[in-house]
Amino acid sequence: MSRRHSFPPTANPVRDQGFLLKRPSPPLPDLRRPPRYGVYLWWPEEGFDWVHPDDVELAFALIPSKRVFCRQDDEAPYSLLRYGKQSIRVKPTMWYEVESEGYELDDLVEVKSKMGKLKPMVATIADIFWNRHDRKIDYFLHSAGRRLERAYRGDDLQMVPVLNQPIPVRKMEMFARSRIG
């Protein structure tokens, strides 16, 4: 007497000459790696072959610098580096990865007063730089039509929800985190 295997209704095995064969799995939806953040404090030694040919001129203007780029691994063999509205495509290279605090260029933020130590205001993020001495991110703001000279840290800021517009999940998380702590 032979035993028959019972499979759950979702499993759909195929038998071929008495052997159990697995069907190929259905394709997974596009899985993207979460964006990473980092800086190019120096120009990589490989020349400029690591930059997409159409982006070399912009890469020379942006790299090396203290700018914190958002890196999205999109198009093999290139990754997309974004700094605000500017973007360049690069191949994997040595860069210094930093932990994002969730703020990006042009985000609307409020400066916390911190018990009167800072002047509270609403501003937009004009620049995001890596401070390698303190190993922290410095934010430079734009308010009342001018760029402020002082650098702010992530804990000095909190996200400002924009009225009459849906709030992206990333900004909602930052807004909730800044209200809690």
C-alpha cells in the first residue's frame, strides 16, 4: 500500500515519473533597497569611469564635498545619487556612509527653541553637510528669503506638516518622532 502525500491547498506540486517537482515560484514584486546616505569626501582614485558619461561635468561640481547624498540602487550597473534636484549616476565606489536623520533638502522644518537657547522659526533645509569632526550631520536653513549662516543639528529641528497635502510616510514618521522626543 503506497502512501499519498497530502499538500495544503495552496501548494501545487507537479509529479513527473513518480518524482515530486517544484514549480517555479511566481516572480516577486520589484524589491528595492532602502536609500542610503553618505558623502564623497575625496574623488575616488579610479579616474572618472565610475561616473555615467552624461553626468561627469556635474560630478566634478558636486564631488568631493561634505554634501550628504541620497543613494538609490536603481539601474545596474549605476546607482543614482541625489542631492536635492540634482542627480548623478555612479558605479559602486568608495564613499563614506552616514546614518540619515530623515531630513532632506527642501523639507519644511521648525527650529525648536530648546528652552530659549535657539530662536524658534519655520524654515526649509538649504544644505545638508557631514561634519566629520563631530561625526554628525549639519543642516543649513533658508528662512525669510535668506540662507542662515548657523548650522543646526537634527535634534534642533522637527518636521512641519504641510496643510492640504498628503504627508509621505517618511515625513509622518519624522513628525511623530520629533513630537515624542
